[in-house]
Amino acid sequence: MTSADLTVPEGPGDPLFADLEKSLQELGPIAALDRLVDQLNERKNYRALLDALLLKARQDLGLPLIHVGPITEIPEPARSLYENRYVDAIRTVGSRFLEERDLVAAWPYYRAIGEPEPIARALDEYTPADGLDESLGQVIEVAFNQGANPRRGWELILKHYGTCSAITALEQIPPHDQAARAACAESLVRHMHEQLLATLRAEIEARGEKIPAEQGSIESLCQSRPWLFADEGYHIDISHLSATVRTAAGLQNPESVALAADLCAYGRRLSERLQFEGDPPFEHTFDDHGAYFGAMLGRDVEAAVNRFRSKVETKDEQGHGSSLPAQVFVNLLVRVGRLEEALEVATKELAGLPESSLICPGVAQLCQLIGDPRRLISIAKNQGDLVNFAAALLEASRPTLAETP
């Protein structure tokens, strides 16, 4: 039977039905399918376009046109060829939705083929319409909750849903996603610093004081104006301030660390009743974080090292407690360049803990940072760590660059 022998029943009034029948009879199946793809693309019927592209792939590869059963049942080499066409078709449809700026519709296609980068880039360029874009919540769901671009999703939460929602969202970012947490923490620190600085300036100027240009930090504004804190005065939500300072402990950018230290300088001046108690080793939220940030910036390093060393030693004397004080101490020592001491603390305090669970470099990483991975051989052997022992042995057996022919 040929296409000319087919009798197509009368269908809907869409002229494409008749057009496809004519193309098939006069030009053959390849031209008919090309016509179908072009028409669906032109009409922006992208979900149907995917099916048409897959139909064309099956036609080109000589596979059954009505697909039944999983792809795995297709014999090789046709299966691999079809899978490649399948990925290309999904990528094509995803790109069409992106061209229409429909990020929410495009995301499932790119996610299905493991290519989030185009969506991540589009999210960086995304700006909601004036007012609250009806799709904003869906975009945030894709960006933040589904992981297409957590940093951008979090920024949208902060801008459109406020600081409280943003802090809650930041705490939901998995600990292992350090890059996203750090990016969001930096944004939060900048936001809170700008907000508090503007509020302080407005209050000072409202009293008729002219603020010198050199007083550009929160600390400089507060130093000679104790009246700002009279009668338990405060100028920002203290719970938000405390949460912001806590999230800043993992920051690396010196400029952001300096802003966090400036926030602590304000927090230390608050009434004792407004001081939030934290978890070890940051029991005194603003004082402890302020010392930590200061050391990272090269200020009073020795005092900060002694402060956090004492917190680890106190935990040891009590014989119980979290490993967090030791991990924070190791991070601090690394940041101030005391790698040998960091290795000593990690060897003693973090033995037996999987490195994937740490927020600081583990013993193996520290040996690598020091530039002597061979030291890991004896440490791993003493700790009964077979994996790191094997890694160290293998690393030690490798020829150095100088030994490589």
C-alpha cells in the first residue's frame, strides 16, 4: 500500500491536516515530516514539536513509527543513534522555550538531559515584570528549590519576599553546596550592611549632624555617638542581624568579611538584653564573630587564635560536645596561614570523622596544602584510616615532576 492508497477521514478544520496529506502523497515522508516540524515550530507548539522531531528520527532510522516500549528494547546501533536524536530534540525544544523567555517551561527539558547551564544563564538575566510577576514564584521554585541557579533564586527571594524569608531559605541550602551558600551569604551581608548604614545616617542627620566623608563605616558612625544605643536603642531587626553574622562565617571575599566585621561592631554596642546567645564556638554572637572576622582581616590575630583555641580546650576538658569548635578553629588557622597548627588540631580533634561531613579541610587536605602528603601515611595508619593510608602511599609512590622523564 502506498500513501496514495490511504483514505484520510475528514478531521478538524486545521488546514495543516490536508497540507500534510498532500505533502506525503506528492513529496514523500521526509518532506511531509519536515513540513510538520516547520509548521509546529512556526506555531510555537513546542510540546508537539518534540513528538514530531522524535517521529522524524524514527523515520530516518527505520524504526517503528508508533513507538511502543522502552528505548532499551531498540537494538544497537539504532538505539544509540536514536538516543542522540532524542537528546537533540529535547535540547531544541528547551531552546525554543528559552527564546520565548519561558524559563519555567524550558527547565524540565534541560534538566532531563543534565544541562542546567542555559537555564542558569537565563536566570541571571531574568527580571520580573513591574510589580510581582505572576510567574515569579515558579521561577524561584526552579532557580532555588530545584537547583537551576540557587544564588539567583535566593536573590529574588530577598528582593521580593524580604529578609526573613531569605534567611530561612539560606538555611535550607545543603551544607555541601558551599559555593551557593557563600554567594547568598555575601548578598545578605551587603544587603544588611547597606540597610543599617542608611538607617544610622538618617538618624544622625535628623539630629542636625553633618557626617564627615571619612565616616563611611558603621563602626565609625557609632564610635562617638553612644546616644544611638541609649534606652536599649536599635536600628535594625536584631534577629536578622544575628542570623546574617552567623551565615558570614564561611565567607572568603575580604570585602564581604570586612562588612560582616562592621556589622559585629554595631552588634557589640547593643544593650546586653539585645545580645543573642549563639552556639559554640560563637556563644557571644557579635563578640566571637567579630574576633573571627577581624583575624581573617589580619586584626588581632593572636588574640583571636587564643580565644578559639580555648573553646576547643574547654570542650576537651568537659569530655563532650560537638566537633564544631575544632572545625571552626581549623578554618581560622588555615585562613591566618598557620597550616602546621591546623594539621595538629585536625589530627587530634577530627579523627574518625568523614571529610565529606566537615566544614573545614581534613587531615588529608591539610597535608596536601602543607605540601607534604607523605605525612598522611603515618597519621592515617595511627588513626586506622585505610583509605587515606592507601591514598598517601600511592601519592608518595608517584614520581615528582623533576623525576618524570
